Amino acid sequence: MAAAATAGLLSVGCSVVDLGVVATPTVGVMIDELKAAGGLVVTASHNPIIWNGMKCLGGDGAAPPKADAAAIIERFREKRLDYVDVEAMAGVTREGAGHALHVQRVLALVDVHAIRARAFRVVLDSVNGAGGIAGRMLLEALGCTIVHLNGEPTGVFAHTPEPTETNLGELCAVVRDDGRADVGFAQDPDADRLAIVDETGRYIGEEYTLALVARHLLATRGPGALAANLSTSRMIDDIAARHPGAKVLRTAVGEANVVAAMRPARAILGGEGNGGVIVPEVCNVRDSISAMALVLELLAVEKRPLSAIVEELPRYEIIKHTFDLADLGGAGAVAGLLDRVRTAFASERVDASDGVRIDVADGWVHLRSSNTEPIVRLIAEAPTRERAWQLLDEVAVAAGLK
Ligand code: MG
């Protein structure tokens, strides 16, 4: 696929810089370093290999906004191509400095000395994806002892690649049995998401990656704006509320929407509840490398075990449920579902910028159709699992899903 993409780019007059196997955020960094017009990432992200595809990044190193993305897809479908004459074709250069340049930017973000002084022991699961090389490079530069699981970037994933609890049994067991590890990290194959395991081997949940980094940045860099999508845990709002001057901007789901909200507000951090953290000084893409460095800096500053820090964060239970569009009567049925929910909950705080999100005093529910799969997602969060299910059920009934 990379060869086909290169041929396609050459045929329309682009010169191509081949970065080799690198993390998706590294492409964001390199667009900026090379002042490139854009980037193309061949990846299946957190999905198995059969889902490989191409992810576009603009000249700003960010995923294209919805209208631009639609225009790219339309042009692709219509095969509207402006081929150049063979004499006008440029060449391909290879650039192997991506990992190092990316890591350099991340190191500039944190107190390297303070982290090195703690000599952390870290178990890293890179799932044999693209993030292992930069991940290892970062942890070595930060003076960590590394137990590296699945660190060969072969693309043959060692387990089902999404960094969720069910897929990270090996990482949890290795951290637990090691007994001396300070933290376990799991990257997804293209290394834009990071899940965290505490020093006891407990998977703390992807929602905590952004929350921990938000807590740390607000405490050490002063107040600022944070951006997160509407499906992300309310923890970030509670954390921001403890810091006068901090605020949380909520956006439609999709990395491009989060980045678009970050820019005008000069946000210090953006992200998603799936373990995706965007640090604008590094790049405009979710980045597991930045997230690892900031979590280690948090541990260095706090001088306490991760489990103790997590214990102090506001606690919520989040339930994520999906419905197949095929069972609901296709994409055309979605507008009706959303309408019914909006009407039923008109007296509550309703945000209709991406599906419909209902906020009540002790929780929220978000109903929307997926951008990437033929499903409707229903997410509920509340202080207890029971209450989250109750909220989820109420909205499912109002929508006519049950
Ligand atoms: Mg990914």
C-alpha cells in the first residue's frame, strides 16, 4: 500500500519523503519539520491488518476538517486526477530521522533531569506496531529501565491490537509479576493512543490517560484551555474546576474537531477518552509518546505510586454500547432516534452538535452514529455503574432502541 501511495503521489507531481515505519504522530511532527504540503499514513490504527487504509494529514500536520475530508473522498471516487508528464515527475527521498526528531520535541516538553533522577522501571507493550522504536528511544532518554513487550515493528500484532483491558492481559500480568515496575504502558499499533497499567498491574482505563495528563499540566503549567470530544469522561471537567482560569471545550467526535477547537483557544492540551492525547508543542495528532513522557513527569513530581494518584481522581463508571445500523433500519433511521431523545430530554442540558448529548446533574449520555463503522454508539457516564446503566436505558428507551 505504501508503494502504491508513493506511485500515486509521484504521478500527480508530488515529491515524496518516505519516513519508513513510524508512528502516526511522527508523521505530524515530520510534516512540520520538512514544511511538507501534507502527509499520508498507511495504517489500520487500532484495528487488525485487514482494515489497513490511508489516513490523510494536512500541511498543518492535522487530520483534515470534515469538509476537506469529504472533498478528498469525492475526488477519489470520481477519479479526478491531474497527472503530470513523466518529465515533470519528482523523486522519492528516504528520511530516517523521524523517531529521533519526534522524541526530541517530546523531551523538550518535560523535565528530563527530574524524570531521570527517579530511574523508573517501565513495562511497554508496543504490540509489534509502529510506536515501539520511538517509545523505546523516549524511555531510554528518560533514564528508564524498560521491559519491552512486542517491540519489533513487524506489523504482525502480538494480540488483538486495540489497547483495551481485554487485550492487555499480558501487560497487566508482566507488571504485576515484575513487582518492581512503576507503570505499564500500551500503545496501539500506530501509536496515537496510550493505555496505562498501574504499578500493581491494574488496567486503569483509557479515559484516565487524558485525565492524568490534564491534571499534571494544569498543576505544573498553570491554567489554560483543554479540548475534548463530547464522548470523553467528565473527569476532565472536574479536574479543570479545581484550577481557576482553566476551561474545557467540548467538540464533536473526531481528532480534526478537537484540533480545530484547540487552535483559537490556544489550548494547552486536547484529546479523547480513548487514550488519545494531543500536545500542540509536539504535533497536532494524538500522541502516545507525549502522553508517556507527561505521565512519567507526573510520577516524578508526585513521588507517589500511580495507584495512589489515580485513587484521588474523581471516579466515574462509563458504559459504551453499540447498535448495528442494519438492525435499526439503516442510516436513515438515525435522525428519528436523535429527534426522539432531544424531545424527551428537552428540559435537560442538551448538546446537539454531534448526535445528541444529554447532561444531567450526576452524569451524561451521548448518542451518535459512528463516522467509521455502520453502528450507533450510546455512551453513558455516572458515579456508579448502576446509575450509568439507568441513564443509558432511559435514553435507549426514549430513542426507541429498546
Ligand atoms: Mg491509532
